[in-house]
Amino acid sequence: INNKDKEQFVNTEDLEKYVNDQGLNPYGKPLKEINTQHIEEAILANKLISKAEVFTTNSGIVKAVIHERKPVLRVITLSGENYYIDTEGHKMPLSKYYTAYLPIATGMIKDEFAMNDLYKFALFLQKNDFWNAQIEQIVVAADNEITLIPRVGDHRVLLGQLNGYKSKLDKLMTFYQRGLNDTGWNKYSIINLKYDKQVVCTKR
């Protein structure tokens, strides 16, 4: 597995067992009878894997190089679905071996919204060190309006629709730096970014 030094979503023993169960175990077979493409297809049946390269060496060894999919967001819907969105914007199942430390999107979330708008927003958060550390939860209402739950500060951030989220978070950053640093991070219960060029706060 290409990220063997990190926590892994997949287990090599599980993959080996699945390949064996499909009758594809290459052990003891002549090289000409080993179908590496079929082994690759069996490995790729695991939806936590993005790419598999299976090949034989000159010394008669069959090798498999496996690339795991990388999640950027965890989604938990009101209907009970629980999955990741990966770096390509696709749904990705959870793993029984490792839980990624990511922002969690909850609420009335449709697949299309998760794989497009929320995916792009999660990528933005991931690429920004501060927001990646600060945003713990993304709550989605029926009209796709967004409320953010931060890790630091006992308040909620009303983002509204996701359009223009970069400028809205810029406003919030300015408010954090110039406002909350002076008044304290727990003075307000709600910070509303929905209005143009304004930050409207509700005192606790």
C-alpha cells in the first residue's frame, strides 16, 4: 500500500483473502496462467482503493501496488447515510480500520450537493491551515444554507448559501482578528456572514 507509513483504510490480509476467494491466488501457478488484470479488478472491487497495479517480476514474483482513495470530508445525512467524499469528488465508504480526522457535514444533504458544492468547499478548507483546523462541522439545512460549527469558540457561524464562501470567510477571519481577540471568543452565540460587507453578531 503506497502510504504504508500512515494509518491505512484497507488491510492487506483482507485483500489477499478476497483475491483467494475469487480463485485468483497466483501461488504455485506458471506465470503464463496468472492474469494480473483480473487480480487488479478484484482488488479494485474494494471502494476504498483508487488504483491498483499488479505485475510479475523477472524472478517470478507477483507484486501489487495499491493506492488508497483520500477523503476530504465526512458526510452524515438525516436518512442515516455515512460516507466520505474523496479528493476526486466521489463517495467513498467508511473503513473499519481507520477513521479520518476531517470536517463532518450533517443535515439534509443530497448526493449531488455533497459531491459538488460541499466537495469544493471541503477542498478549500483542506488547503487552508487555519480553516482546516477551525471548522469542525458543516450543518446543511433543507435549502442548502450552511451553518459552521468551529472547534475554537462557543459560537455558530451562519454562512448562508455556499456561493461567495471565500469572501465570507475572509470577513470572518478579519472579525476573529479584530473583534474576538479583544472581546473574547465566547461573547457571541451566533456570527452571521449572510449580509454583504457585514458581520452581524448575537450576544450570548
